[in-house]
Amino acid sequence: MKALVTLALVAPLAACTPRGPALPNAEGFSPLPPAPASSDSLAGNPDLAAYGQSLFFTTGLSFDQRRSCASCHRPDRAFSGAAAIDTRGFGPRDVPPLVGVARRTSWMWSGEVDSLEQACLHGFGDEDVLGGSLPSTLRFVAQSAALAEQHRSLFGNPPKADGRDEMRRTLDELGRALAAYLRQLEGGPSRFDEAAADQSRSILAADARRGFELFHGRAACNRCHGGPNFSDGKVRDQGLPDLPEMAFGLDPDDPLAKLEAGQRETNPGLVRTPSLRDVARTAPYMHDGRFADLREVLRFYSESVGNTVEARARGVTLKAVPMSEREIADLEAFLRSLDSAPLPGQLRRPVR
Ligand code: HEC
Ligand code: HEC
């Protein structure tokens, strides 16, 4: 009898026990608002995104028919790359993730590209990316019966591989289709978002919670990696040593010559602050992929940021925030809680 009474008393108590304090200061970081709506006149037409998905996964765009967008932007890595590659003579460039790419406010590591559509074309006519020439890539689309038909039924005109204006128009249309596909790559809520919404202790382990405290507390990472994207989208100089030489002098006729930056000429250290969502899936790190894992990045923030010769020469004011190994581990645990929930399988492979 006594046991029963105790049980009866304990059970309702347990049900009322608060599930732990709220995740303090998570407002502003979560939830992730929907990506800005597309202004494309065909937005909402599922055929546009499906065409983009076909283009994304075809190896036909590359000069040797062996490489697709997905070879570098790998679906199993939040559409980022496993290794940095050379592009346009810029030196090694890390392949950024494309999950969440529609939320950026500027594109490419330089932050110089102001539309997702334009960013999608970065590989066209770039020897280091898709290889070959712009006309040869466009010829593949024009000569592929299936792609050309999709193209014509969407845009009312066939894809063209000759004539300057027609090539430009075809390129714009391909950019629109690719962007429409990428706009669908919105990752689901991360463990961090779940904890912020549910305020439940059990969702986020103690180390990740301490890491979040440090992130917006003493380490002040949120000064730049703030907001729901964990980036303010601004370009800035961290004084990373030995940035590779930037190559200039693209053919001014190159329709993508805009990728070049006057900005870089005056300060080659300027890099867009990357989002930290999905960051655990996107090694290697930094614009040139110089760090193999998150520990190396965090040690850089703890020990050397702002202390390099380059940082001093370029007047970088960012200071290292010394952190213990445990604090570094806490920050890493927090960053790992930012992995988004997996995308539906049909978005991660070629259509059909
Ligand atoms: C050889 C590897 C490679 C291939 C193939 C490739 N990319 Fe990329 N992609 C990169 C690299 C490297 C960057 C970053 C370059 C930079 O910022 O200078 C990038 C950047 C991007 C960005 C900008 C992301 C951001 O956060 O700003 C988009 C969008 C993109 N690629 C889409 C595509 C599409 C679409 C294709 C296929 C038509 C493609 N990429 C093919 C390596 C590749
Ligand atoms: C002054 C602005 C600023 C502050 C403060 C800052 N970051 Fe960064 N962070 C950047 C920029 C800019 C880059 C890109 C640098 C590059 O690629 O050369 C970056 C890159 C990173 C990367 C690599 C991401 C990737 O995809 O390659 C991680 C991880 C990161 N920061 C975490 C942190 C953490 C954790 C803190 C706090 C200890 C922090 N950052 C503080 C601006 C900042």
C-alpha cells in the first residue's frame, strides 16, 4: 500500500518536472526562416527544378564527359567537396556546400557574385571546373535530345552553342534551371534548432551547450557568424598567412569575367564569412581548404588568428581568443549540432 501511494505521488511529479532550462540566447540563431523567394518568372514550375537537377548530375557538361556538378559538390557532404581544387588561377579553392545556398546574400568565397543563378555558372568555360570551352559545353546541351527538349518546352527556345547573344541567353537559362534545383536544397532543422524550439536538455548534450555559450559569449564568434545562417555574409580579412596569388586578366569577352574582383587587388585577404550550418560535413576548411578538420580551425582561432605577419601587415584587428582543449572540444560539439536533417533522397540523386 505504502509503495502504491509513493508511486502515485511520484508519477505526476515526474511528469511535471521541467525538462531543463531553455537554451539561453538561441533566439536570433533559430529557427531558420525560409529562404528568400525566387524572382524567376518560372519559379514554382517543378519542371524548371527538374531540368536543373538533370543538368546538375549529368557528366555531359564536362569536357571529358566524366565530371558533373555533383562530382565536386557531393550530395553525401551537404553538397561540398572532399578536397580544394584550383579555379581560374585563384589557387586552391574549397568546394562550398550547396545545402542552404539560396540563403546566402552573396556567392563564392570572394562574395563577389550577387545571384545564385550567376554562381551556378561558375564552371562553364572554366578549364579547372568543367573543362573545355563554353561553346563545347553548350553544344552538349544543344545536341542532347532530352535536355534540348526540356529546355525548349520551358523557355520557348532551343539551347544554342553559337552566336554571342544566343549563347549568353542559353547560359542565363541554364543558370535559372540549376538555381531552381539548388533552391530546393534546404536542409531540415538541426539538433541545435530542435533544442532551441523544444528547450529540452536531452536534445543537446552538455558539451554542445557549453560550446554554444562560448560561441556567443567569451569567444564572440557570433560577431561574424551571427544570425540563423551563422554568417553575416560579409567579406573580411582574417590575415590568413600565404594566400595564394590571385590571377587576373580573364578574357574580357568571357561572359563570366565578373567573377573577378577589383576588391581583391586592393586586399587579397578578403573572404566571405561562411555559414556554419552543416560545417561538420564540409571539411576541409577555409576558402583554400587549408585546415583538414574542425579542431585545426578552432586551434587557429585560439592561437594564431591576428598573430600572423600577414595580419599585422594588413592591419587585421581580429584577436586570438585563447581556449583550453576542453573549450575547443565543447565548441566542436556545438558546431556538430548544426548538421541539418537529411534532404529527401530524390533530391540527392539524378532525376528518376
Ligand atoms: C571541379 C569542381 C567543381 C565543379 C565540377 C563544380 N563546382 Fe561549384 N564550386 C566549386 C568551387 C571550388 C567553388 C568555390 C569557388 C570560389 O568561390 O572561388 C564552387 C562554388 C559554387 C557555388 C557558390 C556557392 C556559395 O556558397 O557561394 C555554386 C552555387 C556552385 N558552385 C554551383 C555549381 C554548379 C551548379 C555546378 C555544375 C554546373 C558546379 N558548381 C560545378 C567547385 C566545383
Ligand atoms: C571577424 C569575423 C570572424 C570571427 C569573430 C570568427 N570568424 Fe570564423 N570565419 C570568418 C571568415 C571570414 C572565415 C573564412 C576564412 C577563410 O576562408 O579564409 C571563417 C571561417 C570559419 C570556419 C571554417 C568554415 C568553412 O566552411 O571553411 C569555421 C569552422 C569558423 N570560422 C568558426 C568560427 C568560430 C568557432 C569562431 C569563434 C571562435 C569564429 N569562427 C570567429 C570570420 C570570423
